[in-house]
Amino acid sequence: MHRLSVGLALLSAIAVASAPPTGRYKTVVDRLQLLQHSNPEVSHLFSIGENDDGVELAALRISLSPTQADPRKVAHIVVSTHHGNELKAPDFTLAFTEQLLKTYRSPEVFRGYLSETEWVIIPVLNVSGYNAGNRYEKGVDPNRDYPGPCTANPGGRLKSIRQLTAHLASRPYSGSLTVHGYVGSLTYPWGVNTSNTHTADHNLFEQVTRVAAELNGYRHGTSTDIVYPCDGSYEDYAYWKHGAWSLLLELRDGGVPDIQKTVAAMNAYFDRIDASPSVKHDLTSGCSRAGTLDLGNE
């Protein structure tokens, strides 16, 4: 297992990496560290691997048995901050994590559910972009760096993306959330350039997302129809490749009221999705949608 470097010696078992976290990212790592320190029985801080700068990509596993992944459990993943200029994305993700930990601190109430479920939270994927307030990482848009059904690009120019795709392949994930800003929307596949935006799971996606959207007032629908079409995005990759019930969250403004309402909305989403990944997640329609463009700003 990779070891995560830390600035403070709260976790003596975690070694110093070749490139310790700095800037905004260090603040996020420190907060994860404190959360793990305060919740040692239900959380475990680890790394999914190093990025191109040799910085470890911090993740927190939340489970009643958190020190190692258990593929027998229903697992959900939250991946935040593909775009480094969306600075409120980690704020939401950490707030969601704190709320989740409150639930896990009351196992006598939720033991049946919690004993069968685990989470992996990655607050910042694009470390250098986040530190610089820049959308890109190494000049590459991380959320266009995935393989997909409508692109010949194999993806993975960035090591951070290769680390995440390897992690996704390491165990089944039922639910997946990726956090962006600032549109005020909840969207699901398809988001690719396709002649038919509806997946075979469209009705279930619509039902579940509609309930979540009622709690924060966001627009909801397919990513192509609500935002704009793009190829090589994480949200489509997680569904297309692995069948994960994949949701793209575009925060409205990332203020405290927005985050509070959206934490509740995301709890509703994860409470209602199926416990197993989809088995009918192939793209069956054509890969063309004339007159629509990837604007490259979300």
C-alpha cells in the first residue's frame, strides 16, 4: 500500500513521501488527517498513488473495518477537484465526509447498513491545479483524460488519472460521485457526444436524481442535456467501464447553505441507488450529436 506523507506527525505510521503536500492541498491533507485521528475506528487515511510530481493522492476509507478494502461490501467513491480552479469542491467533499463520519460514529443505530458498506473519499485529484487555482494539470484537462465509448483517445496522459482508473479496477464500486462547480446541477450519463443521451438505466437515474434535486433545488438530467457533451470525462467513464451509478455534481456556488443542502441531497442519492453496479451500461446509440460543442469550462 502507498504511504501518504504528512506535515504533522499525527499519524506516525505514515512515512514521508518524495514530495510532501504543500499549499492548499496540505490544508486538505491536514483536515483528512484530523478526521482520521478523531475517528480511528471507522476511517483510514491512505494514498491511491503518486501523481506526476511525486505527490501522494490522499484518500480516506470510511468503514467499520477501514484498514483495508473489503470487496464483499457495497462500496461508494467520491472523487473531487478534477479541475483545480473549482476551489469549493474540496469544501463540499470534506463536509460530506464529516457528515458521513457522524453516521458511522453511531453504529448501534445503523449497524446493519454500515457493516455492509464502505466509502472511499478523494477530495483533490488535481493537486497542482488546485494549489495554483488552475483548471488544468500539466496543461491537460484531467476530466477529458479518460477512455470512453466515443473517443479513440486511450486516456491516461496524467499519472493521477492512471492511478484513479487503476483504483477503480481494484474492486467493484456501486455508487460514484464527482464534484465540480459552478452550474447548480446533478447530472448522469450519458454526457458523451451521442445521438441518444438515454442509457438503459435512464429511468432509474431520473427517479433517484429527481429526489436528490428536490433537496437542493438543482437542475437534473443527463450531462449532455443539462451541461454540454464532452468525451473523456470521469463521470461517463465510471459508468461505461464499471457500471457504477455515476453522478456529476456541479455546485451552485459552494457557500455554506449550498453545501448543507447538497450534502443532504447526496445522502438521498446514495441511499436510493442500487447496491450493485449496473449490468447494462454499454453505449448502444451512435456517437454523433451535430451542432453541439464541448465548451471546456465545466
